[in-house]
Amino acid sequence: MLNLIKYEMRKTWKIKAILLVITAVLQVVFLIGLYGENETALGIGTGFLFMTAIVGVAVIGIYSIILLRNDLNTKQSYMLFMTPNNSYKILGAKAIECGLSVWIIGLFFTALGALDGILVLEKFNELDSLFKIIKAMLADIGEFTTPTLFSYAAAMLASALFSIATAFFAVVLSATLLNGKKYNGFISVFVFFAIQILVGYIFNKLPFDLDMVNVAGGLTTAGFYVIPTVIMFFITAWIMDNKLSV
Amino acid sequence: MLYDSKTPIYLQVVNAIKADIVNGKIQCGEKLPSGRELAIKYTINPNTSARVYQELENQGACFTRRGMGTYATEDPMMIEKFKKEMAETALEEFLRSIKELGINKEEAIDMIKEHQGDW
Amino acid sequence: MLESIEITKKFVGKTAVDNISMKLESGHIYALLGPNGSGKTTWMKMVTGLIKPTSGYIMYNGAPIGIPSRREIAYMATEPYFYDWMTIADVGKYYQDFFEDFSMEKYHTLLGRMELDTKMKTKNLSSGMMAKLKVAVTMARNAKVFLLDEPLNGIDLIARDEVMQAAIENAAPDNMLIISSHLVEELESVVDSAIFIKDAKLAGIYNIEELRQNEGVSLADKYREVFGHAVGGEN
């Protein structure tokens, strides 16, 4: 299992390195803007850092879906499926690698955001009226503290992982039960959205008020998403073990 | 080695080794390669090479020393016998071809004597 | 012992393997012969477990094939299948990580003989080099069943000799080799039996020496007889 994870990491390190380099450059731009009191640089740095965080996590997730697709549908599939590992391990290694990456990168960006926020706060202190306005806005939604920020991030990441697990399922479905059938791609995309919408609908019907912008609500939401994620994982691995021909 | 397409491969290898014993490429009493080495040397199946040694042993062309391997026969009479047998076979083949061309025995002998090639 | 029991694989609109039953024993080298598309590759992939049969099953030493049998069954695919980022050294490392029967020492010996450099990137290899690498890494396992799909394709005469030599060296009373090929003559002296697959069906299993002894024909002659005069020379 560790070997499988090792090779999954080997397959994704490049894209993570690129992400890290882009982030480092933008952080430098941000710091120059902040301490050189260059508003353009500060604006660019902040804006693009924020975008990189969102897009970065999405890219890691999407990339792992593309990798799974390649590992099922190209000749490279032999590399995995000729080894004495069952699909739970093979898919598990991918899920662990992707899950950890999404969490680590997601929390890294959250931490970076919190840090940069504090730096801005210190630098401008009482002076910056814009910041006060933002803070006032956020106060309307909930208590804007670092713990709420992290719990909100946790909820978002858990929901992202559920989307990835659903996408894994759709990719495997397309390579197995739907393989060679008409409208294969269309049906698997439809299945993806159907599951996403269904689970979202069930969550809305739950007798809890899940306010994500407080610590308890954020963490409960995150916890709830674990359930369908795990279910999707086992269904997907079962289909692979029993129906997959590469 | 090229194999003809009619006779069993093991017999073709047996004949090749016997010829080597007769012409001295394999010395009297010399250790022969292991079954696997023989298989590699002649590009044959290891089972075929086992059969080659079995057949050579049956014919008295080699013998096995327990735990030591296979050795070419040490009996000069045996080698002489193989020489005669193989020469006889070669001669029969030659005569058949010559006869097919309508050449009689005397003509053939003259042709051999006059032949300029290496002997 | 490897047993194929009424195994069938249907793809959409095509039956790739049709009800093939046969028993293969250790201590033998088998040739798997038949024209392109006759079902050789599909059969091999079912033995490896890469393709799930539509019906029938494969038994290995009395148990259906599955994940554990992959520890003892080594499969070499026709197409290149290594990751693009791999060097020849990485390929060996990968096999070492996943197969307990892999011998790094044997791998390096085979690489040396095939004149392959461990620093070379797999994506830059010529087709001949790739074919040699696949054979080397597969044969470096001490597997009980070797399935080599077209190992002689796209390589020169010298490399073919190396491949055949590696096959002979690896053959042992407790393992079996199954080599698919179009090159009937190349395999004739090395294998002891040949399995003919025609139009997805088993068309016969022949012992090479028995063919010569009993019928006075070579494997190539028999191949021409079974597959029709035009097909025999295909390569």
C-alpha cells in the first residue's frame, strides 16, 4: 500500500511543485506590495493568491481524476493492475494521496491567508478604512476568527473530496459498466451531477441547522461529507474489482 | 544451428554431437555441457536437450558420472563404429543424389578423384 | 498447473475468445500461435486477471486466478506500458517494489546482455530497445508462469537470440513459459508444444517432436495446414 501511495505521489509531484512556485512568486509580490506600499502589487498579490488557492485545490482534485482515467484507460493501466494489489488498495492509494494533498494544500492556503491577513492588519492597523469595512461585513455573517476560517475551509475541503470521490465513481463507471455503450461519457457525467445534487438535497433535509461559518457547524458539515465519500469509495472499488477489464 | 523440418530436433542434435565426437571437436572422455548449456548452445527446449543426452547415452556415445555431469565416450572402438555408421549414411545420401543424375559408380569415383575442392 | 475452463470473452460486437478449454503443465515452454486478432492477447490478459471473462474461468494450481496468483504469474504486454517519467532503472525499482520474486541482479545481467543503459528514459527508447527492456524486466522475475505476448516483435536477429536465450535459461521443471508470436519458425526449436488459436477458438495443441516423429512435419508445416496456405508466412 505504501508503495502504491509512493508512486501516486511520484505521478503528481510536478503539478504540486508548479503550484508551490506560483504561490511563492505571488507571495513575494504581495509582500513587496505590502511593505513597499505599492497598491498595484498588493492588489495583484492578494487577488491572484486568492485565485491560486481556489484554483490550486481544484486543479489537484481534477488532476487526480485525470490520472485515474489514464490509469484505467491507457496501456499504463497494466502497471497497476498486474501487481498483486486489489482495487481497494489501488483506489485507496489514490484516495489517500489525493485526499491528503487536497487537505494539506487547502489548509496551507488557509493558513497562508490567515497569516497574510494578520500582516495586513498589523501594517495598516487602524489606518485602513477599507479593512474595517470588510471586517464589518464579515461580522454580519459570523464571528470572523481564525478558527472559523479553518472550520469553513474544512467544510469546503470535505465537500470537494466528496466531489472527487463521485468523479472517481463516474470515471470507473465509464470504464466498466458503460464501456463501449452509447452515450457513455454523457451518462457518466449525468451520474456525477445526479449524485452530487441528491446528496446536497439530503443534506438540506437533515434536521440540523448547518451554519458553516462557525466552528461547530463547519466541522459537522465536514464530518457529514465523510459518509457519502466513504460509501462512494467502496462502491467504486467493488466495481473495479469485479467488472474492470483494462 | 538450422534444423530440417522433417526429423525430430533431438535426433538432429544427437547427430551433430556424434559428428563432433567422431571428428575430434569433442575429445574422447571430454566433459559435455550441462543440459541447460546445451539447450542454450543449440537454441533448443531444455526438455529436448535432456532427451538428447538420454539418446546419446543409449547409443553409447556418452555416459553420466553421478553428480559430475555427462562425458563423451572413452571407448575408441565406439567412436570408430560411429564414424563408420555416419560415413555410411553420408555415402548413401551421396550415391542416391548421384544416381538420380544418371551417373554410374565408375564415373562418380573419377569425379571424386578429379575434384579440386578442399578435402 | 494452469487450466483454462470454457473461457469466453465477448466484447461489444465481437467474441475475442470463444470457449477455450486446455490444461497447461509446468516444465514446458508453450508457443501460443495464431494470426493477429485471433484472441491470443485476450486469453493471456484473462490469465493475468487484467480482463474479466464473460464466462468460464482460469484455474491456477487448483484455485481461480485472482490477486494472489499475480505474485506468481508474470505478464509481458505487447505494447509499451511503463510510465513516461521512468528511466530503465526506475522500471526495475518499480518491479522490485511490487514483486517479491523480482531479482535486481538478474535484471542487471539481462540489461547488460541486451545492451541497455539504466539511465535511459523509457519514453526515448526505440521500439527494439523497448521490446528488450520489457523482456528483461519480466524475465528478471522468478515467476511460475511467464506470459510473453509477442516478445520477438520489432527486434533484430541478435536481440531475438538474446530473448530466446533468456527464455531457455528461465525454463525450469517448476515453471512454464507461454510465448505468443507470429514467427513460427523462430520458436519451433525452443518450445516443446504449440497452442493454435484460430478465430477465437482453440484449434489444437501439438507437441513439436511428436509432429516430426509421427507425421514427419515441422510446426511451420502444421501451422500452414491449420491456418491455410496464405497465412503461414505472416510476420
